[in-house]
Amino acid sequence: MTLDDQDVQVMLDELRRLSRERIVPARSPWEQLMPPAHLSQLLQSIAALGVLPSPQEEDACGLWADCLSPGGMALSLGMLTVLGQGSAAVAWACHRRALARMVVQRAGLAAAHDPAGVMTLLSTGHHGLARDCLGRWLRGSGPLADDDARMLSDWLDRRAHGVRLWAPEGWSHVLWPVWVMDKVQWRLTPRSNLQVQAHRADHGLNELEGCTLTLRHDPDDPISSLDASASRQLMADVLSLEFLGLLAISAGVLSCGLELARTQAGLRRQGGCLIGQHPAVQTMLAEMEATHRVLSHGLQGCHRALTQTTLLDAAAMRLSHSPALLTAIHHTMQIHGGMGYMRDVGPEKLVRDMNMLRWGAGGVQALPLLIAGLQEALA
Amino acid sequence: MNSTTPHLAGHVPLDDSLSPRWQFDHLPALARCLSAYPMTDLWDMDTAALPRPLRGIRQRARQFAEQHIAPVSATLDLAPHLPPGQIHPQAQALLRTAGQAGWLSYFLPPPLGSMSWTATPYPPIWHCTLVVEEFSRACGGLMLLLSAHHLGTMPLMLSGEPGTLMRHMLPVYRACLAGDPHLMAFAITEPSAGSDVEDGHGARQHRPGLVARPSPGGWLLRGRKCFISGGDLARTLTVFAALEGEGMDSWTCFLVDASSPGFQVMRTELKMGMRASGAADIEFNDVFVPHSAVVGGLRKGWAINRAVLNTSRIPVASMGVGFARAATEIAVQFARRYRLGGRPLIDYQEVQMQLADMVAQTRALRGLIWQEARHAWRPRQLQASVCKFHATDHAQQVCDMALDLLGDHGALHEHGLERVLRDVRLTRIFEGTNQINRLSLIEDWQAQLLDPDHAPGV
């Protein structure tokens, strides 16, 4: 199905309506977590809109369903931004579920997927992005060095290392990369084959279940059998969509922060005038606006087939936007003064959720070495 | 030289002939007087450089923090939010222990307080920064629970009235030392005025929210205060109110007994961090305050308020150092322990670079604070504000760097790092936002800036 700009806008408008009517009210009051049942209902409503098609559906037009057309990418990135503006946790859950669907199809695991089950996805290993080894392997020029193989094997060793997962309660399967004979394959593991250790408390995305997963034993889970080229391409695409997806969600979170900050600036008085008239506050608002615009334009630049946006592009975008996003979301809190620090006002939740977006998918710290590994000049 | 001595990847072992340590050991004696390669722990090194009495304070504070504060930190951070006036048993126990150990009374020497006489030649603010750093490192919330009390006592200290100290400070200190913690709190913030009560320009425009009306024998206070640290547990508060019919120039400090009729803690805030300490919203419904409870004299409140902020902002900066240090130490321990690709993270150069930046930043902030604190007998507004905004902004950055290093492992409460991040965030807001503190620097610098015949030094 080919989507033009108008199709995309109609679908995004529909999602905005749902967000306004269902997601935004569900996140209030800020200090109370959305109950799991409520989150589940929301996700069902979102799925009913066509945002989250099942792996069995061919030619769907939901989130990450079509990464080969400008319209498909515009729709996906737009959806995540809209969802992020309502709730980062809802957006994260949809993003990971949709990515899982995409991978299940491309990895040839669709038949193994139980339609009644709820899949989620982990895109990386237990810490970071395997330094520059992953980038070199993805580049695929020349034989794999022993050190690189050792690193990647360890990075994706699911029995030796626990990995963090944040997903809606009741998830039934995790789709995650594993290292098999010098290639990344995808393993669809049911929850029953995992040691799941619930977290006592997490920093953000608290609407989701936070847990640490370890593969319990050597089960007979469905696993892909991609050749070397397909394996590299799929891993690169997953990481690209991860990075772009998290940026799109971040744009939504920042958008929410901007709205809160502008409202506060137009209401609160200090020194005899509205705080929005003070240059210190104007500067912060302007920085937020600039960050939002630059990111939005950057994401618009990715409204093209995924084949035209390299992993290097996506990684570079995430690396360069992250510091400004962090600063900008903190401005939301700073503009609110003491109120902004309180859990019932909003900004502090946005800060915590934005931190989670920053630390997920290998984190931002790991990106420079991934980029170094990807670059031809370092062959 | 082949060595089996453990060493970090990318660095020669200490017994390698190209190691500076090995080389320096083989210099002539006279040269060794000028070039050394000490292996002392950095904390020990800094402590040894302090004057002896302050050395003792720092050591005792650290010991107390590790023994009593750190063990209950995680529990109190996750504890359910309690109604005003209620306190978690572990927090109550800590207050009692801290009081008996002198941590609630160290701004004055005996017989009034627990400051050592040998430490009296050094500014109390310096003592305080040492203590606050150690306590912050262990737990921001409990540090604030203990420190907010000192903030509450500051107007009495700065009143210039020996009688006030004897009548009001002495009983408070004695109760604390006896294991009956009598907490005080400092109440300036009003619902319509956060920054306006900390900045002259803002105060000039502000219509006071808490007003004192004359009454036989004293005053009746009516209005509201908010975000008062420790205000939910304080028995006595130093409360600032304008006199009826007058503006902020009339601000007066009143010593208010929390058990007075009309005094009510309406709620305590749901804070992002520093959760072991409450931030109270307090209503005053004609609370009677006798004339004898006016601190420093009528219409002296604004001056006392500003003096208190000058006193408190350097220790607040020290909170930042405590948090930055905690974050760095947690990151170092994580990097030493956690293995990737068969090696500890600390073996990797990019991790070493990150840790080096964190250590440098933390130590630079401490250097700034100690430099100002050592001379802070009469802390200057400019210096206090510089410390406050610079240290806390950069401490936040150090904490962010630590979390970047841990990645999503840092999101878990059990590592303690995300709590440090939540705690440090408040230091950029209270005691005047960092934006207000920047303006506070300029306000204090006005005389030099406006003098046409003088090029201001920095």
C-alpha cells in the first residue's frame, strides 16, 4: 500500500484524536501510574486503529509496517511522535512491538509467532553497542577478527548476561538478537524459557513492567537462519529504526514539555511580570523550540525509504541530538521552578522518561565507537 | 620488561621501567623531594590537607554517613509518602542518633553546641560544607532532613542577638544532643513567590502573601508558605512575614512554634528526589507570635533572609559535590566490576576518558567550594551564588555522565545512581534557581560594574 502525504496526515490526525481523548487523560494525574489494565486497553485501541498490525497481516500500513516508502516512514515517525507526546511509555511499547513484528516477518519467523501472544523486542546486547566491533561486523568488509567475534559473542550471550526489558505487563515473547556462527540471528523466546527478575523500581517508563531477562537454559526456541548479508542488513535496519524511533518519541516528549513550559511562562508571575517576559526564561523556551525544530526537520529528512537512511545517519542523528534533548527537557522543569520538581505537575516525569529514551538501545555513550566501526576510513 | 603485575589495558604496570612510579623511585634523593608519585587515596589526600580540626570533622561525617545514613537510604527513598507530621521509624531513629552525635548542633561550640573548640578558628560554613558533602554522598534526602534544620536556625545565628541564641538556640541544641531532636525550619517561599523572595527586583514587585497583624502582646500571622524543607516535622520555624499594610521592606523574621493554634501543615509535596525530607505547604490562620519571638528586630527580615541565603548557598554547592562524587564512585565501581567482551569496562579507553572527566569535574567543583568556604566568615553574595549555580549545574552533568556510562543498568533503583540523579536535580532549583543565582551575582557586582573609573576584576 502506497501512502501519500494526505493519507499520512489523515492517519496521524486520527491518532492525535485518540491521544487527546484517551492517552492524555490516562496519564493524569501525573503522580499516579496508569494501571496495567488501562495501558493494555489503550494499546488495544491503538492496535484497532491499525497502528499495530499483526505479523500475519500482509500489506499493512501501521507502525514500521512499510519502511521502504517515504509515506511509510513518515507515518511511522509521525505516529511515534504523536504517541510520545501523550505518553513515552505507550510510545515505547508500540515501537518495540511494531519492531518485533517487522523482524519476525523479515527473519522468517512469522509462522512461529502465536497471534494470541504479545511480542516485544530487544535490539541490543547486555551493555552498550559492543564498542567498535559491531560497526566493523556490520560493515562486513573482510573476515571477522577473533577479538570482534569474542566481543559480539559475549555481547549477545543471553545466558551469561542479564538484559533489561521494559514492556507492558503480560508480554509473552521477546524477540532478541543472538550470535550464531559469526552472524546475528533472531530468537523468539517465550517468557517461560526466561529467568525474569522484576525490578524493585525503575527511573522512568514506570507504566511498563521493568525486568531483567536471562535465558534459562538452552531451549528449542524458533531462531532465524539468515545468511551473512541478510543478517547484517536486518541488524542494521533494526538499529536504525530503534535510533530513529527513540528520537521520534523524544520529539513527542519534548513537544509535551514545550506545551507545559509555555503554559507556565504565560501564567506565572515574578518580578512584577509574567516569567515568559524574562529573558532568562525566553532563552530557555527558545532553546527548547530550536531543539524541537531541528529534530523535527531531521526526522522529516528520514521520510524516505530506509535503504536511503544508513545506520551511520541514524546513529549520528541520535548522537548529535541527545545532548540538546536532555538540556531542553530540563528547561521544562527549570521554568516551573520548585513546582517542576514535584511528581504531580508533569515536568519531572518527562525528564525521567527522556532519560530512559537516552539510555535505551545501547545508550548514547556507545554511539561514537559504533560510528567509528561503521566508517570505511578505519578499515 | 615482562610483568605479571595487574594493570589497566593501555597503561604500563607500576613496576614497569617506563612507569613514572618506577622511574621516580629511582631518582636521586634530592630529586625525590621535588617529584613524587603518591599512591594515596584522593579522599585521604584532600582530608590530610585540611587543618586538623576540620580533618576530624570530615572523617567523622563520612563515618557517620556510611554507618547510619547510607544503610537506610534506599528504603526511605522508596517508602510510601506519609501524611504531614508522620515520619518513617528509620528516619526518626536517624534523627535521634544524629542529634546525639552532634550533627544537629555543630554551628556553635560548647556549652551552646557541639562544634569542637579547636575548630572555632575556621568558618562554620567550611565545617558545614564538609559535612554536607559526606551526607549527600550517602543520601540526599537524609542530608536535607538534617541540613534543613540548620537552615532554620540560621536567622537566630545571624540575628546579632546573644539573648536570642541563649533563649532559643540553646534549648534546641540541648534537646537534639539529648536524643530528642527538636528540628527547625526556614520559611520564606510563598505560593506566588519563589524567586521573588530571594531577589530584590522581584521582591520590590511582590505583594507579600504572609502578613503580620499587630495584636496585644505580639502579632498574628496570616497567609501561606510552601516548599518548606522539613516544615512538616519542625517544632519551631523561622518564618518571614511582612507587616500589615507594608511591603517587602517590612519583612520581619518571626520564631513560630509549630504547636501554636492556627498553624497547620496542609500537605507535603510528592518530590522527585530527596524524598526522605518533606517539603511542606503551611497555612497560618492568625498564628500568634509574641513580641519576644521577633528575630533581629522589626523590618530586619529581608536583611536576615539575604544573609541566610549567602550562608546556605555554599553548602548547597557542596551538596552538588557530594552527588557528583557519589555518581563518580558508583560509576567507577561499576566499571571495575562489570565485564564486556571478557574484560572489565574500566579496561576500555573510552570508559577511562569518561571517568577522568568525571573525577576532574568533581574535584574542580570541590576546589571552588573549599576556596570560598575557607574565607566565608562573612560570605559574600557573589561568591555564594557562583558556588551554588556553577557547582550544581556541573554536578548534574557529572551525574548524567555516570548514567550514560552505566546505560540502562543505571535505570534500576538498586544501583543507587538514578536516585543520585533525582536528588541532584533539586539543587539547581532551591535556594534560588540557578538563573536567579546568576542574577544574584550581577546584583552583588553592581558597584564595580557601574563605576566608570574602574575595570572590574574577576
